[in-house]
Amino acid sequence: MTTVAYGGVQDVLAQVGDALRGRTVIDCVNGIRHPGVTLATGNGPSVARQVADATGAHVVKAFNLCPDDVWRMTPPHFDGRPLTVPICGHDPGALATARTLITDLGCAPADAGGLDRSGLLEATAAFVIGLHISGVDPRSALPRADAFSAGETVEI
Ligand SMILES: NC(=O)c1ccc[n+]([C@@H]2O[C@H](COP(=O)([O-])OP(=O)(O)OC[C@H]3O[C@@H](n4cnc5c(N)ncnc54)[C@H](OP(=O)(O)O)[C@@H]3O)[C@@H](O)[C@H]2O)c1
């Protein structure tokens, strides 16, 4: 799992070299530029894409939309329903590993497309963090949907 600050990602990738080729990497890094809460990646490749290209690893973007205190909840349920965790990736085995981690936490995995869509999750994180900083509950910006329950995998 990549859990370094965005500013350290390139340094770490340079040190890792070929060691991650073909292995599963779950990437939760958000490259957020302050002030203004914009994407440090700009219009370029997402962090997840950068990690995949630099390592040859099977990267899955996941766990980047909520702060760490949410992931410490046992389980992360809100208003009586499990947290939905969108994932983006291509490799079936890596996606299966991510889904298992998510269901083991009591959350509901949601397949959100291939790694080329990972930038959407990173942009969503910037949007959510911006709302939070502005004092707006990010959940108030999204309608409640009751389609998901723990253990189910849905496609977006
Ligand atoms: N915290 C959250 O709630 C949350 C939620 C979703 C996603 N994320 C993402 O998860 C990642 C980790 O979050 P965090 O809050 O733990 O971030 P953080 O405290 O800012 O940094 C995490 C680690 O990055 C390391 N690091 C920074 N520059 C480095 C470099 N040049 N080489 C090697 N290591 C370096 C730091 O190591 P040292 O201590 O040794 O400097 C630190 O242990 C971030 O990318 C963040 O966007 C965080």
C-alpha cells in the first residue's frame, strides 16, 4: 500500500525500482495542493497511474476518499449502512485483494472502472476535502442510495 505524502512519492518510487513489478499495490495517495485544494497532478497522470507506470505493479486506487479516523471505525457504518469504497484498477487479482480488504473492514466495494479513472477518485478527494475545509458536510452533497450493503460488489 502506498501511504507516503504525495511530495515523497517520486523519491520512494525511485528507491523501489523494479521490486513491485507484477505485485499488488493499493494506492491511497491524494496529491492535494493548498491553498485552494487543487490537484497537484494538474492535468497530468493520476498518482495511481504514476505508481503503475513507474513500478509495473498492479495498482488499485482505493481508500483515498475518507480520513484515517473513518478507517479505524469498527465497522465504518454511517446512518446504519456500510461505507461504500470505490476502487479503480485493471488487474483482476489486485481488484479481488482490494475487495477482500474492503469487505473485511465491513465496507462495500464499488468497482469504479479501470486505472484510467483513478484520477476521478483523486479529484473527488480534493472536492470532498474542499467541502470539509469550508465547513460543509461532504455527505450532504450526495443523495442517499440504499443499493449497497456490506459484502456486495457493485459497478459504477
Ligand atoms: N491521513 C488521512 O486521513 C488520509 C486519507 C486518505 C488518503 N491519505 C493519503 O495517504 C497518504 C499518507 O497520509 P498521511 O496523513 O500519513 O501523510 P503524511 O503524514 O503527510 O506522510 C506520510 C509519510 O510520508 C512519508 N514521506 C514524506 N516524504 C517522503 C520522502 N521523500 N521519502 C519517503 N517518505 C516520505 C513520511 O515519512 P517521514 O515521517 O519519515 O517523513 C510520512 O511517514 C498521503 O498521500 C495522503 O494523501 C491520507
